[in-house]
Amino acid sequence: MTDPDAEKEMDSYFIDPEIVYHSKCERPGDWRGGRVTATGYYVYPYCDPRCCRPTGPFADKETALEWSHSQMGRSDE
């Protein structure tokens, strides 16, 4: 059984995910897996950064957002 409120929250997240710029060798305090290996924009996971590593790097926020919309199977339509 799917909770409609949880589904709406997840849909909302993938329409407007947390996208963060990180520099190479930076070590974000909540990032699983150690230091950043490449500079760029990263899409943070819905679950928790300590659970899954953010996806990226992307050259810009727009590309990261397009990825989130296409790969996560969500849209704002």
C-alpha cells in the first residue's frame, strides 16, 4: 500500500531536488564515501546523503535538474 502523502512528497522532491556544488577534495560532513573526487553540481538523494552518495558531477544546475527529472522518473506535468 502506498501512502499518498509520501508519494506527493517524493514527487515534489524529484521536481525540485537538492542540488549542491562541491569542489574536488572537499569533504562534506554528511556525505557517505569520503571526499569529492570531481568538481561540479551534485543531486542529493531523496533518502539521505549518509545512506546514498549524491549523483554527479554535473556541469551546471540545469543539467543536474534535467537528470533528476529524466532518471528518477518524475516530472512536473
